[in-house]
Amino acid sequence: MAAVPWARHRARFTWAFEDQVVWLATRSAQSTVATLLRVTWGSVACIGTRVVAASEAGRDPFAHLERIGIHEIHVGGPTYLVVVVDHDTGHLIWAAPRRDDTTLGRFFNALGDARCRQVRRVSRDGPSWIATTVAARCPQAIPCTDPFHVAGWATAALNDVRRQVWNTARRDGGDETAHALKGARWAVWHNPANLTAKQQLPLETIARTNRPLYRGYLVTEGLRLLFWIGSRRALAELSRWVQ
């Protein structure tokens, strides 16, 4: 066995090829990468493992952590992962299967008490077990909820309004109105920028005929917009939104 300058240790591929595989694998499915570059799916996985291990050698992923994000992601079937990211670098720093307080506790055990005290802000998903674990291990950190879940909760509340208005219309004999409201579910759920022409029509009808539901829609979209404007302006707008 001989060391060569154009391949990693024990690799069957060159540095350049492996770097290309990993770059593509971060942007598409492993099966797609394997088909495109004419290697096996297992080779793509092994290359990813080898490149990540080489890049992490001598690097402490937990150094200088101040702003982190904790999320649970579904990876297929009954399988979920708890993932932790560093918001300052944008890097994934830890992941483990299962989604419960015991799994998240393993991350904080690896982080250590001293580094836990350095964490200033934690963005997180909605489950209570994340909130209680963070509060117990990093009590000084400010909890932050990510925009996706805030918008999701607002949209769920808007759907409650839509359902109430629909039930009222059906009870009062407004079958045509009830039918229109039932078909408008996706129109009020979607981001306005993503609405199709067909979905835009029931929304325009609601704006003309149903003030309570349309006002709820505007309130929901106002909350969504708060995450896209500057923080100083957003604080003032949030105060008005709550009122």
C-alpha cells in the first residue's frame, strides 16, 4: 500500500471525485448521485462518511457555541432524528435517532455543563420535551421558536375560523357559501406567493363576501411577514399585531 497525493487513505476514488460526490449528495438523493456518477449507492454513503470524518479531524464542533437550533426531522417510516445546528456557522453539529428527552440529553451531556452555560439562544421545534430539556440544561438561554412552527400554529388557528364560518353557513342554509368555504381551505393555507390562479379565485371571493375569515387570513399573513423584515421594525409591528 502506498500513499498518493490525489486520494484519501484507503479510498478507491480520487480527492476530486469524492468531493464532487459529497457536494452533490448535500443537494440531492444518494440514489440520484449514484446514478449520475455511475457508482453504487453504498459507495456514495462510504464516501460521505470518509469525507466528513476527514473534515472533522482535529476540529471541535462544540467550540464557541452560543446560538443553536434543535429540531426533529422525519427521515422515513417511523424513524425520526433529533438534529442540532450551529446558527452562527450554519453547520450541523450533532444528530441522533429517536425523538425524546433522553436523546436530547445525550447532546447536552456531550456538550458539558461549562459549555451549556455559554449557550445564549436556542431555536427549537414545538414539542414540550425539547422545551423542558433546554430549560433544565441551559436555563440562561433565551428560547426561540422557528418561523415554520409559528406560521403553522397561526394557520391552524385560521383553519379553525374557516371551519366555524363554514359550519355557521351550513346551519343557516347557505349551502353555496358553505361549499365555497370548504373549497377555499388550500387558498387560505398557502403562502400568497405560491397560490395558483385557480386558488386565487376563492380567496378573492372570500375577500368580498366573508369579512371575518378574510380578516383572519390577513392577520395570519401579517404574522408571517414579521419574519422577513428587519428586527427593529418587526418588534414594533409585532406589538401592533398582538393588539
